[in-house]
Amino acid sequence: MNLPDLEPDERVALVGLVLSIVDADNSKSEAEMEEFRAIAAEVGRREFDEAFRRAKTSLKTLDDVIAFATEKVQRPGAREMIRTVLIDLAAADFISDEERAIVDRISDAWGLKK
């Protein structure tokens, strides 16, 4: 499975989680932003922009993001891939405690091993 294979709601969950990781430690490094742009390019600009708009308007808190992702991302392959993307994004500079906590929360919600 690749990012373009995600269904629309899965893309919204991905974007919500990506935005949560980017904002988690109140620091946006150049490496992290490069990874963010690479994710957007791989998803597809139009599809990413649509998912971004939906995520920004409907997912106001991390709890909203986790609940949405838990409900809407049901395919195991999509869950694994999204978690891998989150880890790669967080590791672009270094994984902060705040970023690790988000990855742990979604891993727990999805029943994925850490």
C-alpha cells in the first residue's frame, strides 16, 4: 500500500495526525517541513489539499484527530502505513516526547504493537 491508495477519510486522518505531529513540540525544523512536503506530494496535491481543508475545519483537537482516525481508518495496511509515515515525520529531526506520545496514542487506539 502507498499513500495514493488511501481512501478520502483515511487521508483526512493522515493529515490530521501529520499536523498534530508537526505542531506537537512547537518546533518546525526544515527537515520536518521537507518530510511534510514529501507526504503532500506523494498523496497528490489536490487530494492532500482537500484532506487538509477537511482536517482543519473538523478536527480541532488531538482527541478529535485520534477519534476520527480510530473510526475511519479500519484497513490494517492503512493503519501501519500511516503510523510509519508519522514515525518518519517525527524522526526527520528528532522524536520529541510530545511526538512519541501521539504515535503511542494512535498505535494503542489501532491495536498496533509499539
